Amino acid sequence: MKKTLIFLFAALFSFINTSSAAPALIPAPPQLSATSYILMDAYTGKVLVEHNSKKEYPPASLTKLMTAYIVDYERSLGNISMEDMVPVSEKAWRMGGSKMFIREGSKVKLEDLMRGIIVQSGNDASIAVSEYIADNEETFADLMNQHAKLLGMNNTNFVNATGYPAKNHYSSAYDLALLSRVKIINYAESYPMYSEKYFTYSGIRQPNRNKLLWRDKSVDGLKTGHTEEAGYCLAASALRNGTRLIAVVMGTKSDDARANETQKLLNYGFRYYETRKLYSSGEVVNEGTIWGGVQDKIKIGFVEDVLVTIPRGHSDSLPATLEVLPTIKAPIEAGDVLGKIIVKNNDEVILERDVVALETVEEGGLFKRLFDAIKLFFLSLF
């Protein structure tokens, strides 16, 4: 049984109080001319708008988000470097569709190939990278699917590294938003590539196909895709006033349509929602009593920043309930879960997060442990 301690954010933060607030009035989201779409808060993962978001569709070149992700992953492990010179096979050179125009038998710096994948959507660059990392594209596709499983992309199966039309090659708007979110958060150092408007290789200058990079200064990624079967697709992200949103739109009818429909989603999200930080990493939210330890109190809080997605302008009424274990006994290690906090907006639970020990408390001496045990015994009687 847990002992419940109720704290109101007004006691912790000046911008939150417990006065009754008017309910957030948010209009219905725009209806898009697309087969599938989703709008997600990049920092919290909250889905704000969705339509057929978990239905499986051909992802076209949005596939290359995973190809580039694996490059980042392997680089983070030290297995490869952006300075590596990657050999170009005949298969990569002959690959049709959008191209970076690399030459068979040459070697290309991995950093250039990444720009070829991200900015130019080069199928040839994607195959060269897949062969460099996994020896062949088929093995690389298996690696892609393993990563998809680990990321929770449950409606995805990759057959190739490019998104070139193939049987049993599919994904969903939700899965691609998940992948985009992990890319943005975990590999921020290479994310600026997704905002580059042009890339020139071998004297050939090609533009980024994401038109929103020109139309909306807040948009800084991610990737377009198009095949006859998939239609025109776009995964885009934008940052405004501390709130970052991800929109994925699949199956529109034209290049302009995918940009326009995606812009509708982003504008709606930024107009009616915002991301707020309620707690900072390491911030103490409570000092609990600890029994049998070298000290009598233990600091309780969070190991990471705590963010929530809320209706814009309605952050002044967020009551929180802090539930702490009724009895905390030493020894306790920093990071041990000691309870949870529940935050509500009106009657909707918008956050439920574990609270942890922010410090390690060792056992006290024999006398201290015996004395605390006696006190606990008598307290339990009442």
C-alpha cells in the first residue's frame, strides 16, 4: 500500500496554480488529402493528430531515414567514420531512380554519401552505404528490420535500402515519426544535414526536395519520398519557441500537395499545443524519510527533464499527485524507483512518471538500524 502525498505545482513553480481554469477549446484538426498522416511532439512522443497512422503503406524514399539512421548508429559505436572512403560497386552505380551520380570503381567519403542520401535522395548512395556496412543490400535490409523492431516500428518491413518499389516493403506514418524522433533526439550532431537546401557532388548541384525548407524557417528536416505506388510523401520537423513537432504525410497527389498538407498539420499543432518543462534533471521534488540509513532524509526527483505536451495557454492549472513508498529503508542506490508522479490537465492524465532517489544512502551502524526498527514498529501500531 502506498502513502500518497499531494503536491500542487504552485508550490514548486510560479507559473502553475490550482485555480479552476477554463477548458482548452481546440478545434478539430484539418482533414488532409492524404492516405495516412500523423503529427507528434518530438520531445514527449505525444500524438496530436493522426489518420490511418499505423496502416501499412509503401514508404518510398522515406526508407532512407532508416538507412541514414543506421549510419549514425554505427558511427556512434565507432565502427565507421564520416571520413571513411566507401567503394562504389557496379550495382550502386547502375541503380535507377534519383541519383547522386557516383561512379563505379571510385571511392566516396561517407560524409558525402550521407548528404547524397539525405539531400539528393540518392539511390546509388544508399546502396553504396548498405554494402559498406553490411557487405550487401539484402543483409543490410535485415539489419534495418532489426533496428525497426528495437525502435517499436511494429508496422514496418524493409526489403531494400532505398525505398525502390518492392513486394513486402512497407511502413506506417506512426513508425516513421518514431524513427524521426529518435534521429532528432539521439543523433542531433548530424541532424543539421536534413536542413541543407543544396548539395553539389561531381559538379552536379541538386536541391533538397523538401519545399518546406524554403517556405517555413522553422522547418529543418527531414525527408521526402515518391513513387507511383506510394504517392508523394514527406516527413518534416519544425521547432518554434521550444516546441518541436514531427509531421509525416503519406500518399498525397503531388509535390506541392505533400508540402501544403504537411504545413497544415504543423501550423495546427503549433497554434494549439506547446511543450512545457515541469521538472529539470536532478531537481528535488521531495525529501523522504529513510530508515536505517547513515542519514534520515533522502532526496527524491528525476534523472531526466520532465516534459509534457499541453494545450497552448493552459499551463496554469496542472495539479500533480506524488505517490511515495510508505517505507523507505537503507541501503538505497541513486536511481532506485521510490514512487511516481501523476499530472493531470482537467481530468486527463497527461503524465505518469517514476520518481527516483537522487542520491545513494548506505546503511547506518547497528545501533542506528536497531533504533529505527523500534521506531518503525511503534509507528506501525498507530
